Amino acid sequence: MKELDAILTRLSHYYPKSIAPGLERTFALLEKCGRPHVKLPPVIHVAGTNGKGSTLAFLRSLAEHHGLKVHVMTSPHLVRFNERLVIAGEQISDDDLYELLTRIEKINGDDEITFFEITTVAGFCAFAETPADLVLLETGMGGTWDSTNVVPNPAVTAITVISFDHMQYLGDTLPKIAGEKAGIMKRGAPCVIGPQTQDGIKAGVMDVFKNRAVEVGCEVHAHDEEWFLTTHDNKFEMNFEGARFMFPLPNLLGDHQVKNAATALRTWFEFCKKNNVKFDQDKCAHAIQHTHWPARLQTLKHGPLVDMLPPGFTLIIDGAHNDTGGHVMGDYLRKTQPAHIICGMLTTKNPSEFFAPIQPYAVSVSTIAIPDEKLSYSSQDLAEQIAGQAFEDVQAAIKNIVAHYPPSPIVICGSLYLAGYILRENG
């Protein structure tokens, strides 16, 4: 719909800055809209630097396998804005999204508001107007001043791994970033803390979480303190509240997805306790083996880029873009096999920190600019930072790889925006 594209473009220019932390504009528009944020089904609110989207995907699968109707709000989208809003289990249609945004734009009038703020309010309106059993809410950035952080009484909150990202807004140390993420904690809502990095633990992120929990008056269920995770060859074990649970490994690839699945399971257990839902272990096992979340170590099966590959090559896309994402990617390649890397990144990220854990397992390194992204590194600038070879586009990089190197997986990584572009072009 050209009309939908037009209104999305128009809304992106309502405020001079794309990111402006603060809740006053969001609360003002919510009041104009009849306070939909207090009329929602039970909410699970998830924050974190890495893994929050995957954790929400696992939670959605868990809820739906237990027979619940679910609203979901995530960001950013990969291909179409509609991905950000799931209404009672269905991605919002073009017509419904256009009607919703047109209505909220009219209510907002000429007031300054960011794109994320006005679309978040629109999502709350849609959720409040359509019956469902649960809302899954992902923070956009941070927590304390994030526009999603307006729900006064979530059922459960969860915080995934803390690492360095958006430091100009969240702080330049892991404890400062953790403090912003901990802003989603609310009185009476248990908070599940997922596995943290050793650097984070040494820096004191757990102390930040515990202190915040005391301040607001909520329970904390922290990994390696209140709940425990052990991975075996083809399954993983969880221990909490005096019980032992065994689950098959998730269908999403990588050891980090076991941690995300476990965080989702521990969060789901708390939700079930508070909302009179039976925690069914068999349904949980099936749910984590049937979770969909694209651009996370996703192997492409078809499309023009796949058609370029001779036998022996595979094409994988991943949205990893910061130091923790780099460690996850490096660990995955170490345990599987080295790969050809094609990388594109935004200038708001640190290429050397991202790529250092990947470099030992890179057969070759190619760099490209992210198409249609003003903040993208040029292929040459990025090549200089990660010792790669610059190419005009992803097609040129792939042609060079298949012409000069033996078969190995090709991994396209460095940005969710790049991953979204690849998915748009390859269905």
C-alpha cells in the first residue's frame, strides 16, 4: 500500500531526532487515546542487550502451544513494519495498520513525538481493543526511558544478557547499561534474569539488578542463583524451585539460543503461577522446537543469492552487530566449521569489537555497505577496520568467494538492517 508507506514515512519526521529517551510524550499521547496501556491483558515485558527478541519468540511459542491468544510488540522489523505488531496471533494487516496509524496520527495532532513513540502507542491501542490472553512486550532500547515502559503492573519482567550497545544513551559501563535495563522492574512483578557474561558479572550487573529489585519491591529469579541450566548433547536441564526439568535443544541454532529458551521457560513458569495456567512440560518441549525467529543463524533455502551458489556452499544470515553477538557467532563457527564472512555495519557500532571473536574462524572476509542506509560504513572504511576486502554489493562478494575459495558456509552478518535487506531480496 502506497498510503501505508506514506504515513510511515511521514511519522518518521514528527520529531527532529530518531531517538529521544523520555516518557512524557508517550504518556501525553496515551492520555489522549484513553489510556490503553492500563487496559491490556497480562503483560510480560522483556529488556536486554542481546537475545530479547529470541526470548520473546520462545515465549510466544510457549504461550500459543498452551492455547493462549497472544499480542506481540517487537522492534525493529526486518522486512515490513507489520512484523512489529502481532494481534491475537496474527501479524497486523496493511489495511488495519493504515487505519490504526491514521487514527493515532489524527489524535496526536501537531505534537512533537518520535516515530517509535507514536507507533508504540498505536500498538497499545490495538492490543487494548482486541481480546487476547497475554501481551509480549519488547523494549526498543534500554528500559527506564523506553516508550514501552509505561505499563504499571506487568505480570512478569525478564532481562536477557547485558553488553555494550547504544552507549551514547545508556552509559559507557555494563553496570550503567544494566541500570537502564532494570528500569522495567515493577513492584510485585517477578523479574527473571537470564545468563550474563563473565565480564558483566565481574563488573557487578547482578548487584545492579538486586539493588533495583529491593528499591521497587519485586522478586528476582536470577540464573546461577535461583535457577540453573546445564546443556547436554541433545537436551538441556533446568533446576528451580526444587524441581528438575529436561528439554530438547531448541530448533534455533547456537548455544546462546539454549540460554534464551531457558530464560523464556523460567519466565513462562512465573507467568503460569500468577495466571492459573498449567506449566505443561510436553507442550514446552514442543514449543521450543517449533519457534520461528528469522535472521538468527538462519540458513536461506531459496532466492537469487542461493541460486548463485555451487554445490558445497550454504548461505546463512545473522543480525549480530555488537561484541556479545560477535562472541556468539565466533563460538558457533568454532563448534561447526569456519566460514566466509560478508559483513556490513552501521557507523553507530564498533566493527573491531564485533569482529575480533569471529576472525579466527573466517576463511575469507568481505565487506559491503548496507543498501539504502545513510549510517552504513562504506565497504572500504569497514574493510580497513576488520582487514577485509571491499565489494560493491553482496552479489559481487559472493561471486568472488565462489570463484576463488573452496566450499564453506557463507555468513552475512553485522546488522539487522542488512539481514532485513537480504530477506527482502530473497523471500
